[in-house]
Amino acid sequence: MAQTAAGNLAPFRVDPALLGLAPVAGAPLVVTPVVAPARAGGDAAASLEEEGEPSLYGTRDPGPSLSLRRASGLTPLPKNGDLRPTFLAAQRMYGISDREAVMEGDAELRKSDTVLTADKLVYWQADDEVEATGNVVYTQEGTKVIGPRLFMRLGEKTGVFDQATYFVRQEKKVPVWGVMGRPIATGTQVTEGRGTADRIDFLGENHMRLANATYTTCAPGNNDWYTRVDNLDLNYEREEGEGDQGTLYFKDVPIFYMPGVSFGLNNRRRSGFLAPTFGSNSVSGLDLTTPYYWNIAPNMDATIAPRILSKRGMQVGAELRYLNYGYEGYARGEYLPSDRLRQIDRYAYNIWLNKTNIGDGFSGQLNLNTVSDDNYYTDLASRIGIGSQTYLLRQGTLTYGSMWWNATANVQRYQTIQPDPANPVAQPYALVPQLTLNARRPDYYGADISLMGQYTSFDHPTQVIGQRAVLYPQVAFPLIYPSFYVTPKVGVHVTQYSLSRQTEGVPESISRNVPIFSLDSGVTFEREMSMFGRNFTQTLEPRLYYVYIPYRDQSMLNQGSVNFDSGLADFNFAQIFSPNRYVGQDRIGDANQLTAAVSTRFINPQTGFEYFRAMAGQRYYFADQRVTLPGEIARVRKNTNWLGAVTGQVMPKTYLDAAVEYNPSDKRTDRLSVVGRYQPEMGKVFNAGYRFTRDILDQFDVSGQWPLGRGWYGVGRYNYSLKENRVIETLGGLEYNGGCWVGRVAMHRYATTADTSSTTLFFQLELNDFSRIGSNPLDLLRRTVPGYGRINQPMADPVFGGEQY
């Protein structure tokens, strides 16, 4: 509308494209700039220049042209202080200038990001208020509400909508967090929700209160699940939703009553009761957990979880987590009084703290784990994968770091768990304490100088105890060129023991000095090649590694049963390029040996991505072995077994990881591991593997996840031991993707000891961006099926659902 000199309202026709508005079919587009910017002149209307001069929209022909001219006064700001213009359009318009505008027939109001359409609109300019009746549609950014009647104060975005149907879509930029709580990128979180309400009160930007409302995240036309709430508050500014007297419906059947409803919006954590988890276990019976989540601070939260086990009683669990720059940690605890099956009180706790910056170069870590009895995990473990634990670490460390050296103080003990009498677990030595110093100057006048020093006090309830001091200086002279390198290195390993409880005749003090020399060399050849229609850079990388360690008599350590931490290292590609065949510091093996190996890689010449790698190697001995561990038989062969390995992409979407250890003397395979994966896309994966270690292991393993059609997915695993003729682990499950929900059912059985197994049944209903109901098998599926993918978009993490407590 434009104001005439007579003060009446008259239509003012302009080109709709200039304002970005679509004209109403069959009616003229009527626009009223009811809020004008402050300008010269006391008249709120624009003055007309003489006919024929250029107008605001260009020269008009025929008819007079229009333009603005300067005036001598300023127009006061409107009362609401909002300078954004309001555009009105309708079939018929009338009202009072600067006070009230009435629009009837296809009425439309636009202001900033708000669009309002209705059969009739009444707009009060001074108060920036509007009343809409008949087929009202209110749209504001991602919010759309439909109903018969609306009253709203536009600038404040407050008002009332009766008998409304609503849809809300919110997008938010959020940081993507890396390790130690540091943001590494920015992502977008999208939250969608819709429903109906008898009344909606708009309480400001992104805040609504609904009476007798429904809420769902399903797409329009799909009401597979929804919750009906007496009162519902959706606050997208605080990113939380809450209500009271709610009932959850699935397929129009009420399945769960909630006296209080609380959930996060935009994946935000929120204090309140979480959906209960329930399941069944062959060891403990029916299992029901009703967790309460406490969002203490942005970097701290807690969960309290009463858990009912039908065969045992009630267990109470709690978890506290915290994270900040420079430190992170958690504390977990569980307590079950008077277990009805075991007739004892049972408990467990785990405290972990990692402080990366105490100050002045110091950092520290604490890790404490305890259970009440040997059968705790086999009976009560609800976090899959810990039921077979036999060692619980109790450790505290304090570290000081400088530019080229660092020092660590470490106190360490273990609680040993004996769940299987047929396979006793040995008690390891305690370190009380262990002090370690490491220093290195990698480029000191062309040399690479390093030093390791360590003092350890070993404690044990029954075996030899004592203190051990180690000093190991080394110096290397690396010669590195573009196509090859040669690195000679020499060092001296000095060890001093002070013993107690040793065998009679063994002195309390024993010392050992062992020089160590090594020479490492390698060459890299490259060539460009094409294969399977692709271009590659292929490398050929031979490597020779020579070690000489003279024999030093260490039989006194064997005679005194002194072995605090040494053992025979696993034979693999990492170990054959190590000078010592033992781990730990108690044995330094004599050596006069050469390792020869070759590897080849296929690399993308543009990106550097490595598609495939193959390796082969063997070690050759020039002298017989003389140093041994207690019970070890000295080697008499002049060479080791052959090692071979391949890894990478062998076909499109197909990956292979294989390793073999072949004994050329006996012409047999001593160890073999072959694992393959076919994964054409997310939600489709098939894994097959075979592992064999002579006289120890002989297992095959298949697992996968695959769509079955019509939204159904199958998932499973079968792990069988040929050596023991028994099933180690089985998993079978079905998943269904309903679009806005996912249903899962899975049965899992795994061996807890040599003679016993545990079977667990999981049921879960996951309502996207709302809640999970039932027992959570997701961690189990990720662990047992490599490459498993979620068949729905990630939802708000209910904290307790990451691992079933």
C-alpha cells in the first residue's frame, strides 16, 4: 500500500520480481512499506517528483515517474525499534493509515525470514502485531506451523497458535572434536521434529510450549512412532526438550509411559532419566537398567544406573566423566549386595585419570581397577569383551618432559582373576617403583646419541625379589641418501642386580655388561607401471640388518630363577629388525646374525595412496645360540623360518591382510593368518578369516552385515576352534530400518572359560534423535563384525548407550 495525499489507502502496483515476491493468481500484488527508514522530511510518504524525471525503478512510459527527494526533518523510529520492512499482499485491503491494515483473500505478510499466509490478516503497525484466521500457515526459517488461528507479535516472535500442526527443522554449526577435547573441524547438526498441539505458545526465537501435543522425528505422512505429552517445551536455543505425562506410541500402540519426558535437541546432552535398557542373560536372568543422566557441565557428566538382575538382586552402578584441555578421566563403580546366587557382596570400580599438563613440564596418569571376586566379570559383565579379563591394572605414573630428555616414575601392580581353575593365571611382578630416564640427541655433529637408564624395585608374594638398575647408552651414525641409507649403531647394555630370596649359592649382587653393534641398510627402487587400467608407482625395497652381540654368561640368572620381565619375543617383521630376541631387560641374547628382507609397494602417483604392499624376509645365524631363558631349548638351526605378508586392496572393494611363517627345514607352515573383507558400501560387508599357530591355535571366523531387502538387514558372526572342536563365539541378529527408527534383535554366545559359555539376548528400538529403548548391541556389533555400519544416521548419544553398563 502507498499513502496518498488524502491519507487513504490505495493500491500501488509494482513489478513483483523487484521484491522477490510471487503475485497471487488473479489478483494484483499489493505491497505496503509500513516501516520506512529514517530520512529527511516529516512526511512519512515519499514525495513525487515532476513527471518525466527518472523513477526509483527506471523511467515509466506512459505515466509519471516516481522518485524520493530530500526533506528537512527526521521521521522517529517505530516503537518496536525494528527497521526491517514488512510487506503485505491480499485480494482486498483496507484499514487506518499507520495503525491498522486488514487483508482478506489470499492474505500474505512477509518480514525478514517470516512468511505468514491466511484467509484474513489484521496487522497493527505500531505494535508490530498480527492476527491471522482461516487456513493459517506460519513459516520462519525451518519452522512451519499450520492451523485455524494465530496471534503473534512479530518482532518478539511471541504469540499463540490454536489447533496447530507444526514442523521444525534446525541446523547448527558445531565443532568436530579431536583428541583431548580440541576441535579439529566444523560440522552441521540437523534436528527435525513435527507433531500436533491443541495450543502452541511462541515464547521467543526458537522456543515453543505446546499443550496436549504429539512429537515425532518421522517424515510427514509417517507416524510409525510418536510421543503424546500433556505439556511439551521445545527450546532450541538451549537445545533441550522436556514435558510431563508422556506416552510413547509405536505403530499406534502405547509401549511406554513416562511421567517426565526429557531429550536433547541438536544432539545436546540433557539431565534426566534415560530410556531403560533391558535384556536377558543365561547367567543372571532378566536384566533391567533404568539410568539417570546428570549433565553437570559442558565438560563433565555423570550417570547413575540401578540395575535389576532377576536371579541375583539389585545392582547400583555409577559413572563420572570429565574432559578439559590438558586432562581427562572417568570413574566407574558397581555394587551388588548379597548376590542371591553367590551369597556374597560383589563390587567393581575403575578410576582413570590422564593429566597431560600438570605444570612445568610434568604430566601424570592414574589407572585403578578392582573387582570383588574371580567370577565377577563372567557373571556380571554387561560391557561385552571384558568377561575374559584375567589381569586388572593398578598403575600411577608421573612424567617430566624436556626438549631432548624425559623421566618417568611408575608404580604398577595387577589384580589377577582366576575364573577358570583349569587354566591358572600367574601373578606378575609389581613395580614399586620403576624410574626411567630416556634421552636422545638425533643430530649431534652428525651422530644420533641416545641413553636409556632405569631403576626398578620388583615385588612378588612368593618368587625372587630385588632391585635392578639398567644403563644403555647408544650412538649411531646415519648416512641417508635419496635412494639408500646405511646406519651403523653401537651401544653397551649395563645391568646390576640386588636380589633377595634367590636360590642358595646365588649371590645377592650380579652384574652384566653387554656391548651391542648393529648395521642397518636399505635401498629403494621405483618404476612407473600400468595394471588393470590404472597407473602405479611400484617400489622394490631390499633391506639388510646385521647384529653382533658377544656372548656373556648369564647362567647365574637362570640358576637363581631371576626373570622379572623377560620373555621370548614374538617372531614377526618387527622383531627380526630388533637386536634382542627377548623382550624385557633380564636377558640379552648373544647374536651374530643377518636379516634379509624385501618389500614392494603399489602407490598412486598423484595422491601417494598405498594400494598394496608385499613383504618377505628371513634371518641367518653365523653362530649357535648360548643364552637362554629357563626352560628354553637353544636353537641349532642356521636360519629362521621364512616370513611373508601381503596387505591392501586386491580387487575393487576387496581387501586382504595375510601373513605366513614357513618352516623350510620341516617343509611345513608354522603360522598362518588370512583375513579378507569385501565391503562395496556402508551396511554391506563380508569378512572371512583363518588363523593357525602350530600346537596353539586353529580357528576360522566369518562375519558380515548385508541388506535382505525391504529395509531388513542381517548381521552375524561364527568363530570356531578346530583345535578344541568347540564354538568360541556366535552372533546372529536382524535389523530393520524404518526410516525414523531402527529395530534390532541379536543373540550372542561366547565362551567364558574352557567349560562354560554365556548367552545374551538383545532387543533394541532406536527412535532417531529421541531415544533408545532396550538393550544396546551396537558396541557388540562393531567389535564382532569388522566394518559394521549404522543403518541410520547417528542420533543423540544417550551417554549410557555407548556401552551397556
